[in-house]
Amino acid sequence: HNLIRAVTHPYPGAFTFYNGKKLFIWKSVLMSNTVDCNKLPGTVLKVDKTNGMVVRTGINCIGIKSLQFQGEEEISGEKLYNIFSHSEGKLLGS
């Protein structure tokens, strides 16, 4: 979460990979009460309209609120939910 905040616009951005495509993360929120200890860090736990894409981190979880595939427009809110709503259980970074 802190890395994302540190390198957000206008800086290069924090990034990972999703289905082989580079994915920039522009905005996140720290979520300490939703940790699923049985999942690997980087696992998408759920996607909802309030928190965005909830992803397990090393210690807690973050809600990714705004992201962007390389060369495409930034995605947030309803559009993020519509695109990633079936991503539960997928692993970021691959």
C-alpha cells in the first residue's frame, strides 16, 4: 500500500502482472480486517464495488481502487468491478 502511494501519478507506478499483461496499480486502501491466512500473497480474495479488487498481501490485504493495463486507460469504480468480478482466487504477478 505504501509503495503504491509513493509511486502513484505522476511517477512510474507500482506494477504487477495479470494474465501475462503488465498491470499498474494507482490507488489502494489498506484493509487489515479481511486477511485470509490460507491464501498466498497476491491472491485476489474478492472484487466488489466498495473496495475494488481485494488482494492478500504479506501481512494484511489491500483494496485496489484504481489500476491500468499497460497502454490502456485507467480503470476504477464500476468498470473495475465489471472487468474483474470473476477474478476471485487468481494470483497477481503471473
